[in-house]
Amino acid sequence: MMTILERHSGENNRDFAYRTVKQAIMTLELEPGQPISEIEIAEQLGISRTPIREVIAKLKEEYLVEVTPQVGTYVSKIQPQLVEEAVFTRATLERELLKLACEDFPEDILTELKISLMRQEQLFKQQGTEQEFHELDKEFHFLIFKGVKKEHVWGAITRLSTHYNRIRLLSEIEFSFENALKQHKRIVEIIDTKALSLVNPMIDEHILAPTKKWHKLYQEDSEFSHYFDNAYKSPGYK
């Protein structure tokens, strides 16, 4: 079973099904490698199989679903190449965007960033709030893109980051999001004080450094080992 999202006003069956199934995949409610059934999804959502087939095709294009003829349909396991490409893209682009933010950043959006920080801090004081933090984290970074008028770039990154975001959520569940929260505070300070010289080390710490401990998630003794493509577990992978 998966959580059924609230339907938007005027939303058609295809879009409703797409949002619901993708959300279940991105939150790991539908686990990497898990078989999925068009019939079962249609029954859960109370709609016909036709829009479900369209949704599966779209999710396949986004590398979130694998369809093997005569075998079945599965949630894609997390793939190293897609994670690496997203890390490279985010580090490269966010480095430049944070520099732009140090030059000029709207006060109203800076206030929104600070409000987001307050909400993140409230979550940190509670148990089992990793998913809520993950959503606020994405909102936080989007606000930076918005502040330098690069919202569409964020949209492109989001489409590329599906595998990256799943492993990042796993990391937050397993290792806590305390460091990410502390780094968000410093990012706001960097923008607020226009501390351009701190941009490069901040991006290295916030985006690149966390990837170094992800290997613990795909080792054979990890409870999440089965979430990953076998290439992730090979001795030669770094």
C-alpha cells in the first residue's frame, strides 16, 4: 500500500496517479527494487489502468521504474552514475549561484530562507522527521535559485536528481540531518554578509563531503544494501 495524496482541484487521473506514485518512490515508501503492479495501483487510486500505464512509461523515462518484458515492473534501484551526475551538477551550479546570491539577493527571499531555517530547527527537536526535513531542504535550495532568478534551472536539477535525492534521504534517516541544518545556517549567513570567500568551502562541505559516507549504506551488512544497483557494491566503486 502507498499513501494516497490529496487530489488537486481539476486534476486528471494521469497527473494524480503520477504525483502519487512518484511521491511514494521518492519517499522510499515504494522501495528501490520493489515490484509494482498496474492493477494494484489502479485499484488503490480508484482509476482505470490506462492512465497508470502512461504514468509507468513516464517514470521509466525518468529512470525511476524498470520494465522487464515477461518478468515485471520494478522501482529502479539507486544507480551510481545518476547519483554522480546529480552531485556534479548541483555542486557546479550551486557554487556559482551562491556567488551570485552574495552579490545581490532580495530581502524578502532572505527572510523566507530564515523562516525555513526556523522550521528545520523545530523538526530537529522531534523524532522521525527526516522526510519533512528533506522537503524543507529542497524548498531551502529552491529559494536560493529563486533569489537569483534561476527557478527553471532548479527544475532541471530536480529532474536529474531523483536517484541522488533518494540516497540523500536514506543518509538523513541513517546519519541524522544535524550537519545539513548547521550548514544551512552558515549558507544564510554567507548570503546575508556577502561572504564570497566562504562560498567554495561551503559547497564542498555541503554537497561533496556527505557523499563520502554513503558507501556505508550499500555495504552488504547495511539494511539498505538491496536498494542499490550491484555496481554500487563493487570493490572498485568510489
